Amino acid sequence: MPAQSEPAIASEEKKVWVFGYGSLIWKPNFKYEKVVTGHINGVSRLFWQGSRDHRGTEAKPGRVATLVDDPQGSVHGLGFEISQEEADATFNYLNDRETGYNLREVIFHPGDPTQPKQKVLVFIASVENDDYLGPASLENMAQCIATCVGQSGPNYEYLFNLAHMMRLLFPTCKDDHLFDLEEECKRIRNGYVKPDEKR
């Protein structure tokens, strides 16, 4: 029997795809035609980007997710298909929302292996942007997230929402950085963890 070939990379000139790996997963706030679960390779999701507006302030910036190059890394999230007619409005909105992030084109692998791979655009915070915080100890990052608040709400809400959606959409997904931060943040907030809650 001949070996099955991998699905080709789809080419849809009138469509634009965006990959969401943070708050876009539970709150996209833009029009899209289709959403697909999947992953991208070559990066890891880390809470190394500062937020002086949505999840923190100028005096006390919060921490939100960005992607960091990692040859062995893989990040699960959602691919959003956007019509050409909605593309300008969508990216005007996202460029304002994703302050400090730059766009990069990557290959998206749908969760359904029979579907073709897809070129997508993803927002990644570079180390050169003014809000980039970089690495810190787990305890320091969790302390920041547990106590910072911005115009979109508490920083811990962002972390907990992301962890919840990862479990819901990708129950076999392994993301130690995300789940260890969640656990430490809940410990700091004292008593948030429910007795029957499992990681």
C-alpha cells in the first residue's frame, strides 16, 4: 500500500487566518467565518510580556502571554478564518489591542489531521518592545499575576481563563509553564482552589 502523503498547505487568496494563543481564545471580539483548533511549532507560550493597560498599570504592569522561539516547542490554540472584507477592520482592532506585539506568518496544524495545514498570522511580542518583561522566577511571576489589575480586569483572571480553555479544548495538552503558574497563583490568592478541582 502506498504511504499516505501529508495534507498540503491550503492556499486561499481571499481569506486571512489569525492564530490565537492567549485572550483571543476566549474573547476574540472580531468577526470570523470559521474557527479551528490546532497548534503551531517552533515556539513556546510564556508569560514574559508586560501589560500596562489591560491587565496592569504603568506603576504595576501585569504579565500576559507571548511566544518565544523554541525549536522543540509547540503551542496549542485557535485558528480564525477572516474574510477579506473584514480583514482591515479586524487588524485595526487587533493592532490596537495587541500593543507591543508584531505579526509573524507561521504554519498552523489543525487538530484534525485530515485537514490541510494553513498559513496564519500570529502576534508575538519582541524583546525590543517597551513592555517586554522577560523571565523571572515562578513565584515572582505568580505574585505579579495574583495582584495586578488593569482596565480589562484582574491579571489572574487572564491566567485562569487561559488555563481553563486549554483544559477544555486540549485535554491532553502539556503546558507546565501555564499550569504551574496557575497553581502558584491560586496558592498565593489563598483558598481559591476548590477541593474537587484537578489539574
